[in-house]
Amino acid sequence: MTEIRGPVHIVGIGGMHMSAIALLLHERGEEVQGSDLEASDLTRNLEAMGVTVFPEHAAENLGEAQCVVATAAVGEDNPEVAAARRRGLPVLGRPEVVAGLMEGKRVIAVAGSHGKTTTSSLIAFILSRAGRQPMYLLGGESRDLGGNASWGGGDICVVEADEYQRAFHAYDPNVAVITNVDADHLDLYGTPEAYEEAFLTFARRLREGGRLLAGGGNDGSRRVAEAVAGDLMVETYGLGDDCTWQATDVALNETGATFTVKRRGEALGELTIALPGEYAVENTLAAAAVCLGEGTPFAAIRDAAACFQGAKRRFERLGEAGGVLVIDEYAHHPSEVRAVLGAARTRFPGRRLIGIHQPHTYSRIAYLWEAWLDCWEGLDELVILETYAARETPLEGRSAADLARNIARPAASYAPDFAAAVAQAAALAQPGDVVMTIGAGSVTEVGPMLLEALS
């Protein structure tokens, strides 16, 4: 790939992955600048490090840039991309830049429809606590590591391998994790089969002598594992007796979970975690299996897992007001919602649960329509906020209002904006209740607004 030398201009520098690239380049010693239409904690953190962030996209922002990195959210008509083309500057995408930054490292790549941010964050945290000084690039902000990326000082890299636009096909890992494969991004892939095939291609990019760890309790990831088992070193993990790595004696409780880690039937020790839900057990088991394979002592894994808080926006406690607890949760797929609500019921037994869900893109409502109607078990009340459109235009018959009208249990109400969602939730909430904001978009702004209203 093109050698990346500064000054580097990053279009969409405020995005989770793009801000991570900016941070890594900055820590590597490159001069970095960028632009983004929305200020955020990510852009403010970069500015505090000395990175210039322009609040608009304009050709003159390029300045003396020698290379441009552009988010997938902009096209060739973006004024900065167009200006770079006219000047003959290389315009690179996220996947090839990340692949270039990882060159020379031993790469651990974590993929999957769900759980990849938490799993990759925990792997990076365990390795950091064990003194390995990993480079890492995550799809969320780690509460334990203090951010979403670090250049590190060691020879190992942990990367969240995102399937969006087949980004993970640019990576050639030594260790690959596939947590699960549940049809998603069908606006891009077209069919569930094509989506699953992308994970199969990712698995086959393992370097010679590499290791694939696949979630054994998920049909999709198990099919991928079985398809490559004759060609690669494949191990499975999960709660089933047929998994290479098994979590046994699982006890879920109000403070998290405890379980025993077994490898091929041999008990290695017990882990205690503060994260809720069976899916948290599976993510922790995957991280433990990876790190044990990298030579990390079990005691170091046990200590790190016990104090691991997870990523921001993953079952994150925002605060309490008027006796009502508010939690922010990133879940934006029916499978994720179902798992998170099950965890919430274990964490908060006997308390009423109120959900405020913001659908993430019209197409995801449409291609997962039936699943969206039947994933809310555990909620007592539900508010459906207007869709976070991202890059899309509305689809007739598959709007947030349509979704609210068609969900039978619990009866759902529709909120056209944040103010309406806050008003509805505040009217429903009683002391002792738990309110969860659910979604990958801007719904994260509703929680603080609700806390203010309740206080």
C-alpha cells in the first residue's frame, strides 16, 4: 500500500475508527489534521493532543497535506476528496490504512456480528495488564484503557475487525476470533448467505500457522468454523460440551457472573466478571482463550477480567435521578436487544424496565422486520424514537412509527424527537425503575436529558 507520511488529512476524523487512525498516526509521530461536521469528545481529545480539526469540509483545509484518509461515509464529490484528486494526492480508505499501520505486528483480529468491541477491548486490557504493551484499535471507547486506540510499544496488535463494506478483508491476522454471524448490513451484502460468506473469506485470510476461535453457540460462526476446519487450526468456545473452550458452572447474578474455564475438558480455573449476561461470559471466555494462547498466565487473566468495566455505551450506567436508574446500551440488532434485556432482568430483578429504542437505519428495520417485532421480552414499557437515518432515506412502511404500531408486547409508543422521548419516558418512570436507551445512533444523547428532566 501507499506509505503514509504526514501531513495526513483525515476526512471524517470524528468517527470512531477514523479518530483511532488519527491517534495512532499522531502517536507514531506523523503530523495529523482532519475535518468533521460534528464536534465530540473524540474530536476534542484529538485537539487536546495538538491535532487540528476543521468544523467543515473545504478544499482549503488540505493545506500542505501529502496524504488523505477518507471515511466511507463521504464520496468522490466531497470537496476535500475532490481537491486531493486534483492535486494527485493518495486518497486512502480506512481498511488499507489500518492494515498498513499493523504491518510488522502479530495481529489478533476480532470479528463478529455482536460482541467484537467488548471482546477486543478485554483482550487488549488483559495484554496491557500483563505487560505486553499492545497496539490496539477498537470500535468503541474502552473505559479500562481510556480510549479507542494506542500505538503501544510491543510486537502485538489487537484490532476490531469490522465487516462493514468488507473492511476486515484487508487484514491478515495471526489469530482471528469470530464471535457470531447473524445476518446484518443486508443493504450492502444483499443476502444472509453473502454476509456469512464474507466471514468465511475473513477466516481464510489467517496467516500460515494461525488460529481461528469461533463462537460455538451460534449457528453462523459454527458453520464458518466447520467450513475451514480442514485447512486451518480451528477452536470453538462457548457453553456447550462440544466446544474446545467451555464455560461451565455458570452463575449469573446481580453483580455479574462467575464461571469455570475448561480447555478440552480440563478445568483451568474460575473467572468472576462484573458484566451482566450470558453473552458477557462468552466474550470473556473468548478473550481468555486468545490470551492463554499468547502465553498470558491464567492469574493475570483472572485479575483483569475481575476489574474489567467494558466499553462505553455497552450497558453503561449514566446515573440516577428521582429514584430512576438510566443505562445506555449500544444494541442495534434484535439478537443484541434480546440478549441485553435478558441480562438486564438478571441484573435488576423485580424492577420495572423501560426501553427507549432508536432504530439504526431504515434498511435494518426492513430486513429484520419480523425479528424487531419479537425481541422486547423483559421490557415493561417501550418508546420507539425516530430512526437514526445515517446514510439512508426513508422506506415506506418501515419507519419507526410503523415499528411502534406493530410491536404487540409491550405496547410501544412513538416519539418523533428527543424531547418527546424524554417526556414520554419521564411520565412512565417511577422510583425504582430502570430506563435503558438502546441503539447505535444519537439516542445516547437522550439519557442525560432524561436524568435532567427527572431531577
